[in-house]
Amino acid sequence: MEHIKKYISEIKDYPKEGIVFKDINPIYKQPKLWNQLMLPLEKLISEAKPNYIAGIESRGFISASALAFKLELGFIPIRKPNKLPGKVIGVNYKLEYGEDRLEIQQNLIERNSKVIILDDLLATGGTANAAGNLIKEAGANLIGYAFLVELTALEGRNKLDSNLLIESLIKY
Amino acid sequence: MEHIKKYISEIKDYPKEGIVFKDINPIYKQPKLWNQLMLPLEKLISEAKPNYIAGIESRGFISASALAFKLELGFIPIRKPNKLPGKVIGVNYKLEYGEDRLEIQQNLIERNSKVIILDDLLATGGTANAAGNLIKEAGANLIGYAFLVELTALEGRNKLDSNLLIESLIKY
């Protein structure tokens, strides 16, 4: 996957000073490259046989829904507060400064069904861990996490349950 | 497609009083149903041969990226203000109360490439029309719009360029 790094734009001081943002939008616009990138996850997820792939708003929706649709699995949206209609379940979690919250629709996931979370980026792991807790809170069986990009220096992987499948495609 | 309506939840007074929100998340979690729903768009878009499918943040990302990935077309994210890294092009547009803005990354789309916008919902048409103007502003060739659900009473279709392909799957 190393040869794909040259298509990932690096944008300095975004979203704030000191951060070099990894922009994978140039991959999504090149379907052959995008398919090539996702191939290992297609295999992995096909073998793991989840019922659902859950994606985290907004960037996380892109590859999670794409892969769910192609593999004929259900897609579950995990969203920021007050974005989902009807009754929701939520979890709050800490950010470097302040707090954030993720929500899922109540009764959208069948109890004990198998869910994989697929997100574009594993950074500090806070969001991924919160999303995982939310899936468990909803009564489903979280079987793992998959990421397109992992920023290894931030050790986000250590925040996640090491008994689960944790896979990333491109490591920095 | 009429038989699919029973899987669309109707949520009263969401996001505000007087609106009955059509929730298609129950379809995304049922892959057979989701695939069945999308089949006419798969055919239509395959025949129209665009280079890209553009999706509008956040719900619009779901089916736009799914179909782009399956049909091996590029996916282009259209986002709310200040969500895209690097240089962007934006358009402002009027809402019932106030104003909103959509943005796209500069130079992400090749000039004169063919683009279809795929969104979950055609309501008043304001967002879809703004997204179309943005695609043209970026120098690309907008060839049409596709929607999962159309609220026909709001006549959003009349806001869109009638020379283009305009298709919706489920009409209310």
C-alpha cells in the first residue's frame, strides 16, 4: 500500500496549527486506486462475516457505505449529536480539549448482530473507541475496527479493545 | 419501488415542527433492499457514463459513494463550509430562513469531466441546485441529478436545469 501514499495530499496546519492533515479525497476520485486500496479490507471483512459495517459521520461514511454496498452488508450510520431522527442512543467522550458525542438510532441494529466499524482515520483512537462503545451499548456484537489510514505515533490502537480485529491499510 | 416505502420511517416534526421526515436508514441496513432500490440508478448511471458521482454531506455521501465504488467511478465530496482541507470553491444559496454554503476542493475535478450528483432527498431543490452550480463553477460538465426520494409537492425539480437528466426512485 506504500505506493498509494503519493496520492494522499498532506495539508499543513489543518484543521489546526501543528497538524499535517492527510487528505484521501484524491483517492476517492480515482476508482481503480480506491478499489485497489480497499481490496485487503474486502477480503478481511468478507471472511469476518459481519452483519453490518458502521461508518462515522461524515468522512467515515464514504468508504464504510461503499464497502457495505459492494459486499451486500447492512450500513449503519453513527452520527454527531442531533443529526438522527427518532429515538437515539448516545455516548459522550473526551477530546484533547472538551467533549464530543456520537449517536446511533435506537433499535436500528438487531441485538447480537455482528458489526465492524470502518473509519477513514485512526488518530488518537478516542472517536473509534466511543463508536465501539456505542455499538456495544446498542446490544450488538462489535467484532472489529478497520481504518484506511493510521497515524501510528498517536498510539490510538492502544485505546481499542485488543481482543478485536484492528486493521489499517496505510500507516504513517 | 412503491413496496419499498413501507421500510421508510416517517418521523413527525423533524427536523422542525410541521415536517414529516422520511428516514431511509432502515433501507441501508437491509442490503438486499438497498441493492434493489439502487438498481435503476445503477443502470441509468452506467448508461450515462459520468466520470464522477458527487455526493452532498452528510447523508448524501452514503449512496453516492456506494454507487461510485460499485460502478468504478470517482466519488467527489461536496461539503458544508470549512470542512475541506486546502483551497476550495464555494457557492452560497438561500434557505427558507437565512443562507447556506457548499464547497468543493479546487482542482479535484478535471475540467470538462462528466459529473452526476446523487443525493438522498429532493425537497425544495435549493441544495441540489447549489451543488450543480458548484460543479459547473469547478469547470466540470454537470450531466444530471439522481435522488433516492423526491417530495413532489415541493416542486424542487423546477429549480433544476430541465435539460439535464433528473431522476428519483421513490416519489411522495
